[in-house]
Amino acid sequence: MGGRNAGGVLVWLVLAGVLGSCASAPRSTPPPDTGGSDTATGGSEAPSGNTGPAVGLSQREREVFYHLPQGNEHLWLAVLRALPSRDMLEGRVAGFQAFLDAPERFGFLPDPDHPEGLPVGVAYVPISERQPVARVGINCAACHVGEFHHRGARVRVDGAPGLLSLDDFNREAVEVMSRTLADQTQLLGFLERLSTQLPTQTREGGLQAAYPDTDLTPDGNSSAREKLEAEVEWYCAQGPGVCAPPKLGPEPERGREFDQQLSQYIHELSRKQVRTVPDAIRVLRGHLLYFMRLGRLKFGAYAGPGRVDAFGVARGVLFGPEAAGVLAAPVSLPCLWEFQTSPWLHWDGNTNSMMERNIGQALGMGATVDLRTFESSILPRNLAELERLSQKIVTPPWPEDLFGPLDAARVERGRELFARNCEGCHGKGGPSVIPLEQVGTDGNRARSFAAKVGDLEFPAALQDVLARVKQRACAREGLDDAEVRRLEPGIIYWRAPVGYVSRRLTGIWATAPYLHNGSVPTLWDLLLPVSARPSRFAVGQQDYDPEKVGYFTEVSGKPRFIFDVSMPGNGNGGHEYGTDLSDEEKRDLLEYMKSL
């Protein structure tokens, strides 16, 4: 495949959720469902903090969906708990706050039922004979579980798009790791905290047990802490780049050097134990390398909560930064219900392959692949299980106990309006691709996927990689051809239609903001002419507006993110349907759409 980026052994495609379900762990097949609550139809949560039932999955299935690993669990839980948060480094919180504390600031949802206290969508690989330290990664639930707040209560919906900002997560990780390495006082604190977070077999006895090959035994007037400080000073003085944050520039040579360092780190990480202070510093530096892996790509638009530019990143990582250009095609995270009824996936209907999409998603969340051999850390059996669970998720009904009952008369009037104004594209006839010139919405996403890589068609080039990775992963796990065909029958296609798919609008109340790029905050705003739609609005808060059908855009305090429609890929034009309806007719139409 000419033009492939072969500078390093391993490549990380941060496709971040849009490509589908996820999975990896020492255990490639999750334990069977032993029962639990019956399939739920929705629920709300009181301010006490006890989340009500989500839609479609039993409680046992939900925990698997929320935390099943998918092959990208390279991060040490001990490191993330010993690392300070940005707020701590800047003095905005009293005492110590770990990077992994208060994950809601990134858009993660809490899961009080997880034994390690990890939020929804953080996969967990525990300590085992083969695995010396507990590891974590991000799985599909981080992007595909939503929560909606209203008047002190809330409802959580499996399969709804979440408001996770991977940009915020990655940026803060790079910042706090860089600042910790650059400041010996912060580095010393990190090493001490790490000693309390390391596995039990090395933790007992304090610093000496945490770093058994380092002489930290107190003698004379020297304390263990002073010896630890001296060890840090000595090691960091061995060379200019020993403790300093790694540098990454646009030059190809610098990129190859970076890839080689990251490849070595990933190779060693699964079998490494901390025995010396230099070990611990190298582990921290390796984590920083992992989070810096996208540093050569240029982003023209900040995605913000609930959006990613998945295929743009894939293009840049696979074929080099020059092939990607400036990434400016972020799209909203899709909902999962009923997607299995559609022959084409993603906003532009670019593939019919759930399995290859899921492999791409797992790679996107940090699973590794060697582009010389196409060996990867992906576990296809886990992917298949997560796919099975995703297909059990059903359309969430309008939560009347939280948002109020539907007006039956309005629903009936709205049904007629929907038939006249919307059903032609969004009816039961099945999804179809609407050309850009017809729908008129922002074209960056559709055009970017269609752009060639040199002389190569991007869909064909991407399929080549994913198919090879799939073949090697299935062979490694002992999946024969018959089982692979059972998981994915038929001929696989990747294509670039240069348009967007018009799907059925079931559960649309739970999928704000609207259009493929999230450029319209509510359904009410979508029924306005483009000139009257909001041009700047807050995104990331979970307070829901049942009247306009979407999130409130006015917030008290500093918003997580301001969406600006003037930025590349953020255009809110097009789809000007129903704009000539009266306000009463629009309310009737929205009431019916709530019922879908």
C-alpha cells in the first residue's frame, strides 16, 4: 500500500468512538450473563445520586458494556491516580486531587457500582499472574451513554450520545505529565504517591518496597524521602532528555524517533514492574509519549464535548500529516439504537461492515497495530460481545416522569405535519444518502472522506488496513472462517458517497445537539431559518430543555465549550425544512417527534 506511514512499528488511530463498538483484556470473552434486572424502559434519578435503570440492558449486561476492555488498556491505573490534576497544580483545589478524580470535568459519567470507582466507559484490566499492574483504557460506553438533567433529577440512557471531550482529556494529560516531569518537586510528590498506588505485593513497607532496587534505607541523618529526592536529582542530571518532557515536531525524522520510543514503551509496559526510581520516571514519560501521539496533526476546529474528527485522524496517522492536511471535519457521536437495521453506517453511510468499523474504533481508542505485520492488541471476541450488547439497546421512550407527559392532541396534529414535511426522508422506507447539494449542510465531513491519499482512494486504503488487522486478530484468537462469516456475512464495502444519510428519527429527543456536526442545539432551532439559528452556544452541560428538545445553552459560570458556527466544519446551514410552519405547528411537530 504505497504511501503508508511506516516510520514506527506501532500506530495509534484515535478514531474516538464514531466507528462503533469496542473491546481487550487478558480475558477475551466476558463471563456469561447470570441474570439481573429485567430489560428496562428508562428511568430517572433523584438528587440522592442513585441512577435509575437505563434502556435495553440488564444490570449485569450494563456493567459489561460499561467496562469490558477492548485492547487499548495501556495506561496504569496507579499512574493516573498518582498524577495531579490541572486544578491541583494551579491551586484551585485544596489538598491533592488526582488526574483521574472528578472525571465529570471531561464528560465521563459516574458509575457508583464499579469496585474501583471508575466512571462509565473506562475499561479495567485487573492485576493477574500475567499482568503485574492494573491497567485502564477507554471503551465504547464512554461515548455512547448519555445523561439528561431536569429540575434536580436525571435520566441515563444507554446508547445515547455522550458529552465526553477526548480533546480535554488528552490535553490535560499532556499538560500535567509535562509539568510533573519538568518540576522536580512535583516529580518527587508523584513518585511518593505512586508508591502507595502500586500493587499490594510491592506496596507494603513504603518507599523501599515500592522501589526495591533503590537504596532508600534511612541511615544517619538521611530520611527515605531525602534519599528519594537525591535519587531523582541524580537521575535527571544524567542527560538533557532523561526527565524532560519528550519533544515532537513536524519533521519526519522527529516523528520516526517519537514512534520508536512509543513502540518500545508499549512493548515493555505489559510486563514491566517498577523497581527503581528511574523505572518509575520512565513509566511516567512513556505515558506522556502515549498521550502526545497526535502532536504532529494540525486541527482546524476544536471538537469539544460529544464530537470527534475520527477519519481525519485516521488519515493522518496512517498516511502521514501531509495526507491529512488541516483536520476540520468533527462530527457528533451517534446514537446506537436501531443502527443494526441500517445497511450503511456512519453519518455518510460509508461502510456496511460493523466488524471492521468496530476494529477501527478499538484502534481509535488506543489499541496497537504493527503496520508491517498487522498484528494488533484487538480481541475480536470482545468486540463481538460488545456488538451483541449494542444491538440489545432499544429506542428510549420520552421520560414523562422527568420531562412531563406528552400532549395527545398535539402529538396527533404533529403526526400529520411530520408526514407532510419529514417522512419523505425520515420515514420507514429506510435510510438513503442525501447529496450535499440537496441537504445543504456543512460538507467538510463528507468531502474529507472522499479526498484521495495521493493516487489512492481513501475508502479502499482504509479498508485494506482494517481487513488485514481483522484477519490477523481473528487468526490469533482462533476464529475460523465460518465463525468470521457468521459475525459478518456478505461482501464488505467502503465508499465515499459525498452526502449524509437520512435515518429514522426514533429517540431523537435524546440525540441533541442536531445535524451531523452538532451545530444546532435544539430541534426548535432546527426549525428556524439559518439566519435565526444560534451562531454561538454553550455545549457540555446536561440540563435539558423539554420545550425546545435539546440541552439548555445558557449556563451559569464558565461553560465547558462554546460552539462557534464560523469555525471550519461547524457550519449550521442547510436542512431548512419546516421553517415556514407557524409556532403552534412547530410545537405540534416537536410533540410528535418526542414520541418517536
